[in-house]
Amino acid sequence: MTLAPPGTALPAKPSVAVLAPRLRLVRIYGPGRRWNERRSHGPLSDTRFDHHRPPIGVDPVRSVWYASRALVGAVSETYGKRGFLDRSAGDRVVVARVVRALRLVDLVGVGARRFGLTQEIAATTDYSVTQQWARAFYDSYPTLAGIRWRGRQTGSICVVLTDRARMRSLLRETDLSITDASVWPRIARAAHLCGVRIV
């Protein structure tokens, strides 16, 4: 089934997910970046919900920050598409705790039906269309700070926070190299479970 682009008008009352205080998010990010740094360069061709305005470039307003509710989700969504994890790449893993509630568009389960969508929105690899939806959500719901969905790789809950999310709503709990002895065994196990090769 092909995912259709959004129509001219979205429902006035969207499905909303609330990231409540004390909830933890896990993010893997590359070297040379800060744990809470949103990416303003986009829309990238292989990311689901970049809401940047095309063509690709640095958007002066729009930016994104992707994370998962679970380590296996962060590992699978970061490395699953390419199929391998390079230990020498310098990637880091952060666990951040929500300290101020964040309200997001909810595409998990029946939440997607509110927009006439199925879970194809979370499974398709036609990212040009999912990005159209991300832009439509952003334009239609100015009080919402991102999107929640089930990741394609393992079904883990994933979120993207947009430039409307105040990053001080998150508190860093741990921020380590993925090869740090305290986290590497769990990351390696998650990679194994996801069929991600370690090089």
C-alpha cells in the first residue's frame, strides 16, 4: 500500500502524546555534537520526519532531535538501515530525563487513524512523503513540539522533537561513548538482537 501525502486540511483536534516528567529518552549521536543539539541541516533523504523546508540545506528556523524510549530502539534506528555499527566512529549515547511535559503528535496505534493514516506512516521508506506529513503537522499544530511513532526497525517508541521543544525540558542523566565499559555490553547485545553487525 502506498502512503498518500497529506490533504489540504488536518483535523482540528489531533491525537496527542504527552512526554511526562521522569520519562527517559535514549539517543545515539555522532562525534563533535552536543547531546541536546538539534539538527538544522535537512531534510535528509533517509530520515522519516525531517520537517525542514526543501531543498536540502541549513534551515534557519526548523530543526530536529531524534530519540527512542529504549536502548534497543536507539541502536536499531541509528544502525539498522546500514546494518553495521562501527565501534571506532566515536558515537555517543545519552539518556535524558523529561523534566517538563512535552506534547507531541501521536502516531502510535490508533493515534494515526485520527489523520486517516495507518502504521504505513511508520513503516514506509518513502521518506519524501513522511516528511510532507511532518511539515503538515508542524504547520497545522503550532502548540505541539514533535511526533511520536513506533520505529520501523524494532517497533520501539521513537520521538522527534522540533525547534518548538525547549531543550531545557530535558535533563541529561548519562552521556558516554558507546564503547564505555559501563554501556558497551548493553549496546552490543542490542545490536546482536537487531541483527546489526559490529565492526
